[in-house]
Amino acid sequence: MRPRPNILKILLIAIPLTVVAVVFSYWDDSDNRLQNIREAGVIRVLTRNAATTFYENQGTPAGFEYQLAKGFADHIGVKLKMIPVVGLEQIFYKLEQGDADFAAAGLTITEQRHKRMVFGPSYMKIKQLFIYNRRLTQTMNSIESLIGKRIGVMANSSHAELLSALQQNYPKLEWKESRDLETFDLLEQLADGQIDATVVDSNEFYANRAFYPDFRIALSAGKPVPLAWAMFRDPANEPLRQEMEVYFKTIQENGKLARLIDRYFSFSERQSFLSTHTFMLRMEDRLPEVKGMIEQVAIEYDMDWRFLAAISYQESHWEATAKSPTGVRGMMMLTRATAEELGVEDRLDPMESLRGGARYFKKLLARIPSGVEQPDRGWFALAAYNIGLGHLEDARVLTEKNGGNPDLWKDVRENLPLLRQAKWYKTTKYGFARGDEPVRYVQNIRHYYSLLTWDELNRYRIPPPKIVSDYLPEALNRSFLAF
Ligand code: GLU
């Protein structure tokens, strides 16, 4: 028998190699995305440019999804890189390619998506609304009334999935899916009459409603659905998903999530159409006259001009000679006593009035207790501007008594109106006050402020690139959900 030295040699090499490979695969952390993220020191988050997700506000990143993602990046101790894309297809494509770690883009957890994606914990539930333009079409209030209409939705969206499900029972229901459009664009198409109806998430609808006073809800489809962050379905993502659970549990328990939801989604739903409509008119006819002055004073006092503009609109509707029967006057409606205290000689001089108001606001802001963080500090200072620091402090004491957090506007806001009831105000230091007024006051200013912000964003928004499907490679042309 011939000796078989080669086998021995092979074994001598192969065995240690196998051992090394096994040890390496055991230690190899390439299958743990969370660990990779920590090592890289940065987390890459896909998002969409929308009122409810991510946008730039005077050069600073902002938006609900941005704030949540920033909190998560801080939680795991890494930097945050937001990657905005146009349309949902790009989100799923890039996740699959590993170009990002997860997507924070107002995504709905759906049955179809579960096949390719895993989701973090849901942070919010929304309704899916069919909407139409009442100026251009007859009332729609049922699925039957949508049949034969030009319905447009984003391709790969939960809305397209919803329509497919409805089509089982309503075979004549038809719609068009666009891969290169964002919610912004669909709303514009509905306003122009290029489509008759679309589907939007309720949070986006309310965030944009002020700009489209003719839009109406035809119907709300099914039960509220959960939104969550999405990752590609891969065991390597499991530690990351678990860490998201820890993070969301923390912000749920410490109230941060509720605060963010309140900050981004609460006001527009409550605001009346009429006040919004008047505001939009005044933005066209009066604001241009006073904007330069407001900007100038805002620079002097290191304020956001839109914030000062929102206050002066609430005070005087931007009328320099405004007077009220109670004796307050001018752009910022200062009382005689406040004007004296602030050194304002002529309350009807718009620059003097704006300067006085800005100085007063900053003075109050500095006196808000240090435990109150922005943006709540601003709301507290506004409430004090309206009702005085003493009553505001009383309301904070009541808030604590009633189990709320006196450093959160959303809790103090609930308790301020109690200052009207003897049962409550007799226990306080400064007594009775019309505590519901500062609540409305702050709510209005927040609303005007958001309208001014959104007006700017919409005016200067760079339109998305137009994708011409015919020229795209076949792989890109596939619908994600069709795999
Ligand atoms: N929630 C929607 C989805 O998951 C996207 C947001 C929107 O279209 O407004 O498809």
C-alpha cells in the first residue's frame, strides 16, 4: 500500500484551520449590528423629509423621528447620521443593501412588511385617512364613493397595501401608485385636482391641514395602526432591536415620549379652521409690512423671529395701533405699568413695543425654574407673559399635588384652569385666576409658530428628483413588496 502523506498533511493544516475558523466565528462580531455600530461610533438612520419625520429648522435638524432617533443614538453612546430619501421604496432597498442601520420614517407595521423587516416597539398609533378636496369633488364618505375616482398613493406604502386589501371586497376600486412622490407631493396633487383622493396617516394630515383648508376626511379605514422603526430581517439585528425595546421602555416611563408626541402632534388637531384661515390671510397682507422690524428685534434679543412674530400676532394681529378696552396697546399689547417698567415711552411705536415685549419675555424666561427644559421653558414663559409668574407657580404647585410633573407643560396645562375653581384656588398663594386663558394663549402661539415654520419650509423646499422608471435598471424597477 502506498503511503498517503498528503492526507496527513491536509489534516495537519485543516484541523488547526477549522479550530481557528470556529473560534473566529464565535468571536466574530460582524453578526451583531449593535456591536458594529458601537465600534463605528455612528448609527445611520434612514428617514423621509416630512412634517412628521425629519426636516431642517433654521439649519438645525428637527422633527419627531429625528428627536426619537437622536435620543436613541445618545442612549447607546454614538453619533447620529440621518439619511433622508425620497419615497418608501428607497427606504426598503437601502435597508436591504445594508446602507443604513434602521429606518425612522413614520412606517406602519404591516403584514407584508413583516416578511422582510423586523420592527422596534411601536411608539404611536395613527389612523389611515382617505381624504378629498371638497372644492373640486362631491362629498365622499364611503368606499363605494371612492370607486371610479383617481386615487393616488405612494408605492410600497401601507396605504397601497390597505387598498389591495379593500379591493378583495371592492374589485372595482382602482388607484395609482407612485414611486417618486412623497406625501407632500400627493397633497399638492390633491390641491391641484390631479387626483381626486389619497390616503394619509392621521398625524401627517393634521400636521399639514392648515395649508389645505379644503381637504376633508372621506373615511378612516379600519382600526388605528402602529408606527415603528424598521430593520432588515436578519439575526444580526436582534441585539439592536432589543436595545430599542430598552430605550422605548425608558422614554415611556420617564415621560419623554409623551412629551415629544405632545410637542409635535397635539396642537394642530385642536385649532379652529377659522383662526388658521385668518392667520394665513394676515401672513400675506400684514406680515410683509412688519416682518423686517420683527426680524431686527429678534436679532437684538437672540430670539427666533417666527416665535416673536407668533407672539405679536396673538397679541395684536400685527397691528401697530391695536387698542383693547382694558387699556393694553400696540403690537405687543403692553399694559401701561409693564411699559413703564420696561422703559417703553410710546406703546404705539411698533419697534418700541416689540422691543418691550421681547425684553419682557426674556426676563420671564430667565425666571422659569431651572428644572424646566426647552421647549417647555418657552411655553412656561409665555404662560407667565399672559397670567403672571405668581399664578403660574400656583398652577405648578397644584400640578404636583395632583400627581403631575410641575416641570412639564403638558401637565401644568391640565391644572392651570383649576385656578378658576374655589375648591382649588383657595389653597393657593395668589388665588383666583382665569387659568384657561394662558392655556389657549400658549396653544395659539404654538400653532402660529408652526404655521410660520411650515410656510418657510414649504416655500424653500427642494422638490424631489423625478425618477424616470424606464431608464432604471430592472432591479430598481421591481416593487419591493412584489419579491
Ligand atoms: N405610514 C406610511 C407607511 O408606512 C408612510 C407615511 C405616509 O405615507 O404618510 O407606508
